[in-house]
Amino acid sequence: MKKILSILFSLTALLLIQACSNTTPTTKIGKPSQTTNSTPLAAITLNKAYFKNKLIIEKDNKKGTVKISTENGFNKKSRNKNNVWANNYITALIDKKTRHTTYQINSLIEYKDHDKHSYKEVNYNTGSESKTKEASILKHDISCLGSAYSGCIHTEHAASSIDPTLVENIAASYIEGTQNKWGYKLSPKKGRDYFASLFVAEIAALVEAVTENK
């Protein structure tokens, strides 16, 4: 009996030794390394070249006009609907016959209120004096989705002409590598003033395109 138990014990020990020797060692797997292709997108450089590439140019051969706009240049993201915000751009209309160009600053102003503000006045500095001009409301949209108790969302398209000499002087002040802005103020019949601005780079891009399309 003792011999049988001794034989069984020896066989068991031998099997355990073989099992341990056949077991493959465990290797730790680290975190996958980032590939060289997963690089972040380059930041947009808001220079004259950028704005010129974004210009909208519409030619009307029957009327003999060319309309150029920076509307697609830079659009702000909407902020809290309780605050006023705006997307601003500038347009130029060229008369091919007279070679005369008219400029217009545009602001798409959005705000939440019960009443329409009517941004009917634009104020800006020419460098030598402060100038106030009347603005036109080209379009007014209103949305009262949800609760109208706290007010509806209004969007006004306010536009005003601006002196060509001033536009050309602003364009001439552009320095490559800078992101300076030219500012103006919009005053409503009701509510607070709104301070808007345009990049000097986009004005420079527009004026350069006007020269090329005259």
C-alpha cells in the first residue's frame, strides 16, 4: 500500500513540474503609442491671404457690376442667447462703366428680447473725427420657439455705407502677421449699444480684390 501511495505522489509531482515548464510567461502590454499621422489640425491664420481666399465674387455682366463680399471670411459662434452677438462683414460694389466703388459694412445681430431693437445708427472713427451714419435694416427674423415668456430670438441685418477713402486707408494700414481690428458701434432705438469690428486683414483683402476687378 505504501509503495502505491509513493508511486502516485511521484507521478503527481512529475505532472506539476511539466505543467509549470510548459506555461508561457505573461508579458505586460503597454498603452498603444500615438501614430505620427494623428497630428492636430493647424490653427487658422486670419491674414489677408486667408480672407482673400474666402471672398465671394459675383459678376453681373448685364448690369456691368461686380459685388465682392467677406461674408464667408470669419463667423463668430453664437453665444448665450441672453446676450447680443453679431457676425460682421464688408461688401464692395464696383460699377465697371464708371469704375466707381461703393462700400457697405454689414452686421447680422442676434439677441433675445420681447421687442425689436432696430439698430438704425452706426458710429465709427475716421482717424480725424467721429462719424455717425444712418443704418438700414435689410432683414429682420424672429423665432419664438420654446418659451416666449422670456423673449424671442431676433436677428437683424443692419447695413450702412462707408466712405471709400476711409476703407482704402484702413486697408493700407494692414501689416502682415498682425490681427488688428477696425471697430464701430451700432446703436438701436431700443436697448444697449453693440460694439462690432472687422479684421483689417479682411478689409485689405477686399480692397486688393476691388483693384483687380475694376
